[in-house]
Amino acid sequence: MEELLSDFVAETQEGLEALANIVVALEADPSDRERLDELFRFFHTVKGSSGFLNLPRFEKLSHAAEDVLSKVRAGESVPDAAIISAVLAIMDRIAELCAAIESGDTLDRKDDEVIIAALRECVAQSRGEDGASGGEGEGGTAVEREDAQARLPGAARTIRLPLMLIDQLMNGVSDMVLARNELSRKLRVTEPEPELEAAFERLSSCIADMRDTISKTRMQRVDRLFMAIPRMVRDLSRELGKKIELVLEGGDVEMDREMVEAVLDPLTHIVRNSIDHGIEMPAERRAAGKSEAGHLRVSAHQSGSQIVIEVADDGRGINTEAVVNKVIAAGIISQQEVAQLSEQAKVDLIFTPGLSTASQVTAISGRGVGMDIVRANIERIGGVIALTSEPGRGLTITMRVPLTLTIIPGLILNAGGINFAIPRSAVIEILHDNNPTVSVSRLGGGLTATIRSSRYSMIELEDVIGMPMLERQGPRSLMLVRSTGGNPYILSVASVENHEELVIRPAAPMVMAAGIYAGMTLPDNGQPMLLLDAGGIAQVAQLPLIVETADAFGSQGREDAVADGSYAGLRYIELSGEERVVRLSLVERVEDIPLSQFGVSAGRPYVTLGGRIVNSSQAVGESDCQPGTREVTCLRIRDDLHELCYPIRMVLDIEDVSAELDMSARHGLVAGLVLLNGRQVEVVDSMALLALAGEAEVRPDCGVRPTRCVIGDANDPWNREILAPLLRQAGFEVIWGGEEAHAERGDVLLLTADDGDPPETPADAPIVRLRRASQPGGPEDDSIYRYDQDALIGAIAALGNGTVAA
């Protein structure tokens, strides 16, 4: 009987957890018959089991709920908010009774009667009856009639085992895997007979099957974490008078059962904080231009051997000033120390023990027992937690926790003389840097690697882990790995040593706090190694994830590059706040330059780079520096003659930009607008930008009439990347010398000083000659400085109209 009672309690608790979401969903959609039937079947099952086990209190509570749900199913009542709250109260009471049976405590019977009476009162009010007349009446008879359909359909047979036994099984399989790996290593050096190799392969297959099966016994869907969230959001939003739209994503992701239990409390605390502190009241949201209903998203996904859980809201974010003031007032940190902190470091002060920014203590929060405990609990299981706050726009809290004890296929690699492991699932391809299909170059102050006409961001592992680069003993290995955001990148290591099954265990909190490790592993020699997190490496290194094909960024000497409908553009934010995009081919690199290297002379801004003085597009000051530093992010712009330093606030991304402007609006450095990611972004005029480098004045646009221009040399990169786009943006049609369609009467031929004989043209075809120098070569030099836009466009317009230049 004790075993039956234990099983009844466990099954009832599991059923209550699963039904919490169903009850909340039923309130949102009272017409959902399937959910109503599922709720009814649960109470009917509890009533039947409690009668058999002689548990009258369970039987009375479940019968009351069943009676009410029977009336709802019959259409006599509607499951409004009051009835749903009363049913939830019955479920909570049943859960309390289950906990009391497990602990041996007793609960007052009078509370049962109060809860049942409240439920019947709600039903009576919804039907317009006297609450005292509610009873068991016809409901009980109806329940008996529906006994057959109330039973759950045949479920898979299950057996309950102590978690300790599962742990012992998993430890045993882990030891078997290590022994198998050691035997494999020895067989590789002894050249065994074929029969022995075949027997070893059969043994390996059996161990792999056993490993997979036992691993699954410890895994549980993240749905288990999410079960209580809808009920909690419903109750807290009603209590606080807020409107909240909840989105749950990634419930099908599986993680270790112990991880589920360990993350449950931190996740609950974070969600409660988001509802209480983060999401504003409806009136406050309306005043801020937001929708009345706040948005709360809880998601989970797997990244290598880690589970990433995010809680994001669109509330007010963290009040950094309030956090800083509280910490200073508590004497934890001084005003001078705060002044040296970056914005992110100030946000992270929310983890200070005992800190609370709540104006008053409530039943929900405000006692100062909060985020420090959350972080401690996450770090205790080998995880890390990070905050991303946007004042006035919301807060995202990211928890990265390991899969605890599991076995995965992995690769052993070496960097800086130390062996590391990486999940095999994170690696797409491995090549050597001396492969003829690979070329490595620098862009944006960092490395890029081009593999078979596709270019990727690249980073050397030694730079990330802070180890010196040892003397090369051969070609380095380039691993194309997956990042969290989906775009792959190149991880350069000294060598890839081996591949084998890896037993994964959590690493120490200090190690996990680095953000680049997913745990530790035991290879076949039994010596611990750190497991790399490919996504974490990209985030910690702040790697811009570039993935381009040769068609996007253009290869030298391609004559058809000018015919492409798009080009690779670098999207960035100006110091003044505007979001713009510039041709990536113009950007030699992106780098952070100390503020001390900038200056102004005779009204012209400049910067000192490598012992040279380079023009700067504008003067900069301390307010333009990156937070917490005295450095300014700059684009290094260069053509074949001139160089320009272009200070900006930050680089955003590399985009595929349409060559056709959505709106032509030439003004200063802006050529017009294009649509990127659903937003209009200003396009930088390449000619105007390079004119700054050549010290030419940028003047307003002049009117032109559409005509056709013939450019002599299609192989010249300057013609392809600078001249042709400018002419198209100005409304001209561009053709290239040497094409089948030769120049016709009325076309204007453009030649540079390096062009050879002009292509076949009519005898009287007008010619515009472009020179590189800003000053003419003499009184008979009628060429135009190639960065003098107004003169160039004016000459083409005049000649295209049939006017002969004087």
C-alpha cells in the first residue's frame, strides 16, 4: 500500500505540473473542448485513485472540481476568470496535500471546505444562482455516466527508479567509454589482426548504443522548466494590474534532469523580476509610446554542449543610475571607482549581494535577496549568466548551463602547447592554411579567411585564451565552426590531434565565467581537458561574423563585377547618430585609434598613424570615445592615391546592398537611401568620401539629363567600384569599351590617363578625360580632376546634350 501511495503522490504532482498551462490556456479560450476534457479527466482519475487508497480529502476536493467542470462541459457554466482561479486553488490545495504526505505534516481540514465553498460560489454566480444551493446534485451522476471516456488512453508502460541508480549507470558507462578509448589508442599502435578489429568494432557499437540509451534516461524536455511560467505570469499580472503577453520557445530542447531542477528557481526569480520591476504599468507604457501589453519571451536552445536560456522583456530595462547610487550608498564601491567602470560593468552591479533597487518591499520582490543568489546558483552548476540592458526598451538575461554529465563525439586540438576539446557537431570543415583554396588576410583590424571564394571572419585560439603563439612546426589547422548566431567563422589552432568520444562534466565556476568553455572532459588518457564553446569564443572575442561569397565582395580583375545587382556594404553608426552604409571595398580596415592621436590644424582635422599624418573626415573629442576607454572607432578609407580616417560610433554589420537606390537624395556625403532589414539607411557617396581624402571640396548636386557613358577600361578597379556607381546614381547609363554594343552618336566617352587607345566610337564622339592630380598639367590640359563631381557630371550633361566644351 505504501508503494501505491507513493506512486499516487508522484503521478498527481506530475499531472498538476502539466495542467497548470492547460488551465491558463482554457481561460484564454473557453471554447477549447480538448483542454477542458483533459482537465476533467485528471480530477476524475484523482477521485478514483483517492477513493481506492482511502484518501477522503483528495476525493472531496477532486470531486468538487470535477462537478464544476462537468457543468462547464454541459454548457451550464462558462470558465471565466473567477472559476479558473477557484479551480487553480483546488489544484494548489491538492499539491499541498501531496507535499504533506511526503513530509508527514498535517493540514487543517477547514481550509478544504473554504476552497470548495469558494469554487461553488463562483459557479453559482456565473449561473445567476444562490451560492449556498450548490451541491453534488446531478454533477456526480453525470460524472459516473462519463466514467468510460474519462479514463486516459493507454500510455507507455513506465517504471520509477531512484536517481542515484541512474547516476551509477551513467558513471559506469562513462568508465566503459574511457576504457574503450584507451583500448582503441593501443590498438592503433599495435596493428591488430582483422578479427580483433572486428570484435572491437562490435564492442564499440554496443557501448555506443548503451551510452545513448542511458543518456536519454537522464534527459528531460525544457517544457518541464516552462510548466509553471504561464500560471505565474497570469497570477502576478492580475495582482499587479499589468497586461503581459507571454511567448515560450524551445520547449522541445532536452537537458539533464538535475539541470532542470537547478535552473528552476533562478528562472522563476528572473521571470518574477521581469514582471514586477521590468514591465511597466499600462498607463506608463502608453505614455512611453508602447503597447499596453508588455511582451515577455522565455526561450531555450542548445549551443554545442550547453543549453542557453533567455528571458527577454520590453520593459524599462535596468536603471543603471539607481544601481550605482545604491552601491555607493552601501559603501561597496566609491564614486571614483564607479567613474572608471564601463556601462556593462555598471549594469553587472545588479549582482551585488543584498542590493535592491525596489522603492518598497512587496510580496514579490524588494528584499535584496535576488540576482546575487541567482548568479551563485547558476555558477554552482558550472553555468554563466549575462545581462543586456537597453534603458527604456527592455532587458535580456541569458543563462548558459552545461548538459552536466554526458558523452559526445569530440575533436582534440592543440593551441599554445595545451590540448583542448571541441564538440564535433560544432565543426563544419577542417583545412590547413597552406591549402591552395585558402587565403588569409586582414580586414577591420582582424583576420579573414577566404575558402573557395567564400570569406569568413577568423580568429586564432591563442589570442582568445591569452597564450603565446609557439614556433610553427607545420601548417596551422583552420576549423570552420558554427557560432550561436548561425554564421560560421574560422578558428585557427596549431593542430587537430584526434577525434574520440568525450565524457563531459561541469568545470569550476571561475573557468566557466571566462565565457569560452562549455565544461571539462576526460580523454582516453584520463587527463582533464577544457571543452571549448564555439559560440562563446565568438562572443568574447567580439568577432564580426562575416560570411560573403566572391560575388558579394568582388574579386580583382572581374569584368562582370559592374553588372552585379548588389554589393557588400559596411553598415555603421555615425558619431552624430545616423545609420549609414558604405561600400566594403573602400574600407581597408576598421580599428580603434587613441584619442590622443587626433588633432586639428588650420581648421583641418587630422590623425597621426604610424608616423604619418592622415586626413580625418571630422574632428573628435572625449564624448566620441567608446564607453570606458579613450579610443575612437575609425574606418580607414583608401583609394590608389589617397587615404582617409573616418571616425564613427560603431560598426553594425556587413550587408548585401542593392546597387539601385530606393531614393536618390545627394547631399554632402549621402547619395540616397536603400532599404536594409526593413529600414531606410543612408548610402554614403563613394566619390564624395574619396574627395575628402583628396582634399577636394564636396559641393551640391547639379541638374543632369540622362545620357549614356562609355568607360574605356572595365578592368580598372577604380572605374568599377567608384566611377560606374557614381554615374548610375546620377541617372546615367554605363557601358564598357570592348563590349559588343559599341558607342553610338550622343554617347560620352570617359578616359583616364592610364587608358590606352579609345574603343571604337563615332568620329565626333565627345570625350571627357579624367586626371588623378587635383591641378591641371598646363594651360592646354582640358581634363577634369576625377574627384570633382560637379565638373564631371556637368561636363557629361553638357556633352550629352550636344554642347561642345570651349
